[in-house]
Amino acid sequence: MNDLTQLEYQLENFVATLTLNSPPVNALTRTLNDELTLALDRISEMDEVRAVVLTGAGKVFCAGADLKGRAAVIKGPGDLPAHSRRTRECFHAIRECAKPVVVAINGAALGAGLAMVASADILIASDKASVGLPEVDVGLLGGCRHAMRLFSHSRLRRMALTGMRVGAAEMVRLGIVEACVAPEELMPAALEIARTIAAKSPISTRMGKHTMNVIEDMSLRDGYRYEQDMTAQIAKTDDAKEAQRAFAEKRPPVFTGR
């Protein structure tokens, strides 16, 4: 990951930490967009990574699209569709990453930042965090479909039509984030969750995330049948057999990812 310039990468104990670092407010520049997509695609195929923590450097998680750099990216015919495609694939790279992604919301996550947050698997927030859809103030739209995964009909439309922000304490009340913690406790809390995931069978967590993504838009009957089929596949793996042996022998399992 030495080729990254606006995204910091660290790996420790099977947990990769990705830190958005595009000063001053971690706006989603084309470079950051492409680097985040690339890093997550790489992580999907890296056996040494079993879980991911995504956060932002400084006081802001991500202030949204890079409006100042828009003119340099969209110059002529075809540029806007290409830009839109790159942006949506960045969010899908988070959701479709083969490894579970814990997002540590350290500050404001606005527009594209909210879409990133909504694309992650597990959310935890600093008490300085907030989310919002401020596009209405600059004559744009964006992130509403992703935010629908988190917010109710009325709250989402209020956010989109007024620019209202929702703070961390309110997100806890609404059941959107796991916890609201002091800033200095954010990364330890996020890493604790990620390490717990990393201690499980990597094949089980990978297939589990994939299954939950697939069944999200299915009917109850079709979704549960698919889940049963995937459970049957997981049960055939060496890791599943090791987990059952370890349980019977009252010892910690030793997983190989096979």
C-alpha cells in the first residue's frame, strides 16, 4: 500500500486501519476516491487482513464531495458519467469488501461521507461526530439512497430538504451507531470490535458478510433459504470443523481460513 497518498494504511493483528487523509476536511477528491476503492479491493484478496477499521484524520470524517476540484475532473463530454461511476463504485467497494468494515466516525460525515458510513458493516461514533446531507445548500443531491439504510422516511427527508445534521447522541438513540464515545476512546472501541471479528474464522465472517449483502433486498422466504444454503457450505469448511472440535474440547479454535 506504499502507493497511497491521501489514504493511510496500517495493519496489525489481522486488522487493517484505513484513515482518510485529504486535508483540511477529507473531501472526497478523485485521488482519495480511487485510492479507497483500490485499497478495499486489495484487502478483499489479502489473507493477512480479516477486518477493517475506516476513519478520518483530524476533526472531520469526510465533508463530502470535493466541489473545489470538480472543474478539474469534469471538463468535457463523458467526464460527468465517468465521475459519477467512480464515486458510486467507491461506496460499493466498502459494502462489497470481502472483509467486514467497522467505521469509526470521528467527526462530521456529510454527503459522500454519509454514504461511506452507511456502506460500512458496523458503526461507532465519537461524541463529536455528526452526519448530514448538505447538498440542498449547493443545489445538488447525493447520498439519500445510502442514508435510507439508516434513517426513517421522515427523518431522511428532513435531512435532505433542510440540511439538518444528526449528532452522535441522536444516532445512538435511533439505533444507528453501536455507541457514542469520547474522541480518545473512539479508535480503541472500533479496534476492539474489529479484533473480535478477526479472531473468528475468516471464511465464516467473509461468507457471512457476503450472505447478508445478498439477502438484504430478498423476500423473507428467499433470503432465509439462501442463508441456509450458505450455512451448509460453511459447515463443510475446515474452519467450521475446527470450531466444533474446539468447542467440544473447551479450547480456543485455531483457524486457517480454509
